[in-house]
Amino acid sequence: MAERKKILLRLDPAVHDALAKWAADELRSTNAQIEFLLRRALAEAGRLPRDAGRMRPRGRPRKSEVEGEGDG
């Protein structure tokens, strides 16, 4: 998996609070919610790259997935 890009994003505090609440309602982190919304907007605009990786599923990884990391 390619290294994920890091960006600094400045938001109005009220917008951040609304995003954080929405993310919590959907069991996502605020960061994951922002990525979800950006991907949805890109897809609706026909601009989501075909080679864009899939989003990680919501919630914590299964123990078997965590234990399998680093093997091989």
C-alpha cells in the first residue's frame, strides 16, 4: 500500500465541530469522514481516479488483520 499523504487543513471551528459530530454518528474519525466526503464528491463529479485505493473499513481492524501485519 502506498504511503498516505498528509495535509494541513484549516477549518472554521463550527464546521469542524459539525464534521466531528457527523463522523461520530457514523463511527468514523473526523479524518476518515473528510476523506469519505471528498471521495464521494470526486465520484459524483466524475473525477475520482480509477487507481485510487479503497477506503479502509469503519471501525478497528480485526485482530487477525493486525496480527498478520509484518508477516512476509
